[in-house]
Amino acid sequence: MRILQVHNHYKISAGEDTVFYAEAALLENHGHTVAKFTLSNEDVNSVTEKLGAALGVVYNTKSARMLKDKINEFQPDIIHVHNFFPLISPAVFDVAHKLGVPVVMTLHNYRLICPSAYLHYNGRTHMENVHKAFPLQAILDKAYRNSMFQTASVVLATGVHKLLGTWQHKVDRFITLTQGGSDLFFNSSLKPTREQLVVKPNFTADLGLSVAERGDHFLFVGRLSPEKGIGTLLKATELYPFKLKIIGDGSMREEVERHAANYPNVEYLGYQKLNRVEQELKTAKALIFPSEWMETFGMTIIEAFSTGTPAIAAKIGGAEQLVEDGINGLHYTPGQPAELAEKVRMLLHDQDLAQRLGIAARQRYETQYTPEANYRMLVSIYEDVIRSKKKKAPATEVAEANLS
């Protein structure tokens, strides 16, 4: 199979970049031919470049021409879009449609239904944007990068294409990372059909089961920022002085450092590479995932699962989907430190429960989150889309395939 992967890189590398490269490598390792069409926000620096990017956010004619040339050169069987914003623009879907190439898009974030991309800004979750084609209040609230102008550009880009029917008619499949995510997008202003939505989680390499005896400490790994629930986590360690190790960096670093200096049960390890994270996961009693926004997934959760480490997670977003309460981890109400502390206490005082959750966590990893399991799901999606496209490929597509 010939697969064209399309991705617009951000200036700061994000999880979407990791998935983009990981899936490409996975496909290549199984003998498929993969080409990449990428643009990067690193190339937008001058005022002129920024203005050009803003003007092309609805339909970038330059990237459309580049993509057309790439498709004609590579002749893909399918196109997989990971991110088109802002430089590639929704032009990718129009070009692919006119050239008769099926398109799959992974919904890594909520940008198509919320300009912030996270359904979270100004300190709270904003579910009111989900059902609005043009969430105008979000512009006034500066939902994206604290800028009315940049927020307006996102609202315009996604809203215009809702009116044009781009999302309904020019994307063959949307890949969501959890069933909860699929349900959310189905009942949104995006208005996809059920057939358009398919669930395929992310995957991670097998970090291996722990061979060492686990300690009595808990672990947090991630960005140190308010929406990640850091405040709730720190408060929980005050209410119940359990041992906690924190790995990560971010805007709340100084607050975490001060807290660790005042509470000897908390140890801040700073930013660490994967090998150290792996080591800490294998010795921790459980991972704590306190995020308080609607995360689309939770990579650290499945990394923990691969080591047989259960997770205590706030019951919201992707974490609620990945962690099954009482099966492979425990839930607590987001923003409730006392409840989080009680779940910690429960695991510390019930060794049988901790062991049972860890065994189930590893089993869940083996069935759903390994590279091989993910490969089978991904190729099945591609094959289904290609078959469907061939069945209903109208003659009009051939007539439309002239972009000049």
C-alpha cells in the first residue's frame, strides 16, 4: 500500500508529531511505502509570513499546488492527515477529493469544534463551543494563544468548511482515539456520520513488566500546568502525606519546587528522558493522572500499563476511557484532592487490589496498545476506506480532478 502522511508541525514538538512519525515507521516496518508531506510553523517568522499564513488559513492555494504535485508524483492509495493547521489548511481535503484519493484524518485534538483545540482555556472547560459552527464568544475570550485575531482565524477556517460540507463529504474517515471522543464529535457541529467515525487508540512500545519489587510511592509524569491538575495533586499530598515523585516541566515548575521543599514526602525529579521514566514507572505503586481537561488520550497511561502499573485518574476525557475503575486503575472526581488522597490510601492499604489492577493494566496493554495491535487496526481502516471509495467512485470525480 502507498500511504501519503500529511502533517503541519508546530514550533514546539507535540504528541501529534510523535504519533505521526511512529505510525509512519510502523507502516514502513510492515512493508508499506510511506511518503510524507509536511510544513512547519518554524518557517513562519516575519510579519509578511505570518500575514500570509493568516490569509491562507481557510484555503492555502500555495500548499494546495504543492500537495497536488506531491500526489501526482507519489500516486498514493490513501492520504492520512494528522494536522493541517495553519499552513496546509483544509485545501488538503479539496485537492485529495478532486484527485479521487481517499482521506483519513486523526482527530488528535478538538480544533474542529473548539478554537483552543483543547476545549479548555482561561482556567476552565468550555463545552459550549462543541455545538457552534462559529463560536464567536471564544474570539472575545481569546481562546487561541490569548489572541482575538488568531482565534478568529481558527473559527473562520473550521466554520467556513462546516458550511461548505468539507468535513462531511471530503473526509472519508475520522479516527478518534477513544469511544468517548467519537461520541463527542458525532454530537457536535462537525456533524459527521457514524460511518465516518472510527476508534483507533495510540500505541506505545513495550516498556516491559517490572521485575523489581514495587515501592510505596506514586508517580506523576507530564506537563506542569494548571489544566493538568497539578494544583489538585499537590493539595492531595498535603491532606494525606503519601510519597510522590513528579517528573516534568512547565509553567508551574517553581510552585512544584517550593512544594517539594516544604513537604519531604514529595520529590521533584525535573524533566527526564524515557529510560528514566520507564525506570520510575516500574517501581511506582501507581501512576497518578490528575488532568482536569478533556484530554483526547493519555500516552503516559498506556506507558504505565505496559509496565504493569495501574493508574489513578481524574474521571474526565481520555483518561476516563483508558482507565476502567476497579479493573486496571481507579477514578476520582476531577479537582477533588480529598478524593484523590482516598484512592491513594486505598491502594497503599490493599496490596491485593494494587496487584490485581496491575495485572489487568498489562493485559489491557497487550490487547489494545501494542504496535502490532495498532498496526492491524490502522491497516484495517485504510483497507475499508479504499474499498468503500472504489465502490462509490463517481465518474464526476474524474471530471473534477483538474485543479487548474
